Amino acid sequence: MQTMLLTAPLLLPLLAGLALLFLHFPGARARNGFILACVTATSLLLGALIFVRPAGTLTLLYITSDFPIALRIDGLSCVFCGLIAFLWPLASLYAFEYMEHEHGRQNFFTFYVFSYSATIGVALSANLITLYLFYELLTFATLPLVMHGMEKRATSAGVKYTAYSVGGATLSLIGILFLYQYGGPIDFAYGGHLTAESANRPLLLAGYFLTFLGFGVKSAIFPLHGWLPTAGVAPTPVTALLHAVAVVKAGVFAVIRSTFYSFGPEFLRGSWAQDAAMALAVFTILYGSATALAEQHIKRRLAYSTISNLSYILFGVTLMSADGLCAALCHMVFHGVIKITLFFCAGAIICRTGEEYVQRMDGFGRKMPVTFGVFTFASAALCGVPLLPGFLSKFRLLGAAVAEGSVPALAGCCALVISAALTAGYLFPVAVRAFFPRKKAEPSALTARCDPGWRMQAPFYILCAAMLYLGMFSGPLTDTLARIASGTL
């Protein structure tokens, strides 16, 4: 029973991707139906796994006697699995309409479902070696998606994505080997395996910081963030997954695992490694928000917003407290739902109008009221308007930082407040231009513009309902995340 529950959601999208390589479908509808059925079934299997939560570890194979490839589900796994299980089917439905006029759709969806399998592998990893393996498989599964179309910009983005990812993989592997050589077990256990009195402390602190930087590449920590805005050349269903679900969330998930479940907060608290990691996170919060304010390309603006918001999560993690981790998990979930909505709206604008720059969107809201209405609502949520989810996670982050009380933590509080103001500055002007144009748009230019079809709109409504629910009825979820953060679930 344990074997089936842990392996079925991992294998189903993998087998579906292999089937897409070899099967010939009579038409797009049949192919889309097959993909949606497989993705939805995988999400249902993840839901069953979260509900049942089998105890113990399932070892698949041994690389060496000390390096098993093993799967396990714990409270932290449930958070990541729940997020991807909810968002992946919505992204798939959206992609069917968005990709209608693109070439190479079968290959695109092949790697789209392969990426689902790799992301699940990251979520269910029982130790650092297994996580590292699936983490790198995710890089190779998403690379063809970033390079889809194979025009010059796409191939350049793919090369940059690969270079950053390989560099990050090298740093994280060195850190993992430091932990194995000088610290002991690589299996995940809440609180980690090290204490403040552990031997070889200087080397282990260096190992942690290398691991933080390595996994921080996919978390887009400054100065290792450059690949993320460039990857925006990919189709919007890809960038939505990169920014909200798969790659970047795998990065912060890996940082959480290495911090709280491998090295351990007790070992790291008060060290130079904690201060350095927190300083990078605080700087990235401000850098990402300020750069987004100056960026006019809508997807790149949202990309820099992601860079900033990912470091909200990393800041919570580097506080090395249960409250900080709880706040980080809240923002991980809430940001995933909000940011995928914003990217879906940006994709709809580009798909229906061909425009990618904010200054050219004057008056678009009058012909695309649903798209820009949803964009405005999601913008309010990300800015931290009360009764919406962004407010709750930011408030928790501020509370955890104040409770921690150190100078870097209080500097982080200031960064969060400034970033919230900058977020309003780079998101709300898009809606203002759309509904209250600065200049009169050409009537002929507006005639053909309209909201997308139901397959792109349906995720809008579902995600808006989710944001409302998370903002107004988040008590059970935040209580569960608090238990996970304290190691009791």
C-alpha cells in the first residue's frame, strides 16, 4: 500500500509523457483530453497521499550504501504536494487554449507532464541526495519548455538557464558532500542532525552557505537571479509554472529542507552563515521590487516581482524560528496562487492583443474587463490589502522578524514595508492604464481585443475564489502550517 501511494503520483505523469512521445492522437481535443485526465488523476493521487500519509520511508534503490534514493511524505511534503496538485491542472487547462496556434504542441506537453513528475519527486524526497536528483531532473524537464520555439531569444534563454542551474547544482552538491563528510546523516529530520556543539562547525557552516546559494539559484536570490527574467521568453503557461509552482518553489522548498531538516536551525542560529543568507534575502527583496518598478515589459516586471517575493520566503526561513518558517510557508502557498493568476492575466493580454509593454496598454481594460479585473484583484492580494492572502503572510513575516529582534531581522522588516509600497507602484499602474487611459486608444486597435475563451478564463475564476477563501478563512490552513513549522505534524 505504501509503495503504491508513494510511487503512483510519481509514475503516472512520467508514463503519460512517454505515451505522448509515441502515441498519435486523431486531433488536439483527444490529446488535450488525455493530458488533462492524466494530470487530474495525478493531482487526485496526491490528494489521497496527503490524506492517508503513509508512515515510513520507501527506498527505491541505492547509489551506494550511504546514498539511497528514497521517498517519504511528511508535513512539509504535504504543503508542496497540495500546492502543485491544485495549480497544475489549472495551468494545463489554460495551456490548451494558449498553445492553440503554437507549433510543436505534442513535444511541449510531453515535457510539461514530465515536469510534473520531477516536481513531485522533489516534494516526496526523503533525503538530500534524492532531492538533489529530482531537482536536477526538473532542470532538464523544463529546459525544452524554456526553449520552446527555438528562436534566437529562446535558445539564448535556455543556455542561460542551463548555465545558472549547473552552477547552482555544483554549489549545492559541494554543500551536501560537506554535510555528509563532516556532519553525518543526509536523511531529513525536523531540526536537522547537527547541534551548536557539533564538530567541524566552520566547514559545516561553509557547507550550508554553499547549499543555500546552490538551491538559491532556482530561488532567484541575488546575484544568481539573472536566468529568471530571461526565461520569460517561454510561453506563458511555462513562465506561470516556473514562477508559481515548479522551479522556483522547488528552490525555496530545497532551502527549507536543507535549513530545517538537514543542517538544523539550532546549529545555524547566530552564525555568520545565517547572517549572510538573511542579508542576501533582504537585499533581494528590495532589489527585485525596485527593478520591477522600472521594468516596462509586463512578464519581466512580474519576473522581478517573483524574485522579490521568493526572498520574502527565504527571509522567513533564515529567521531560523518556527514562527519564521510558518510565515514562509504561508507566503509560499499564497504567492503561488497569486502569482500564477497574474501570469495567466499577462499571458491572456499578450495572446489576445500581441502587446507586451505596460505603456501600450492604455484602454485595454474596456475590451478585456475580465482579464484586467482579475489582474487588479490579484495585484491587491500581492500588495497585502487586508482580507486577502498577501496581507496575512506579510503580517506573519513582520511578526516573526520582530520577535527574532536582531539587527538583520529588523532590517528585513523595513525591507518588507518598502517592498509592499513598491509592489503597489509596479502593479496598480497596469490596471489604472487599462481602465483609465492616459491617451485615447485607436478605435480600430481596440476592436479586435477581447477576453480569452473559457479554458483560459475558468482558471481565473477558480483562482480568485481561492484567494478570497485563503484571505478570509485561512485559520485551519495557517494552524496546520504552524504545526508543521514547529515539527508536530
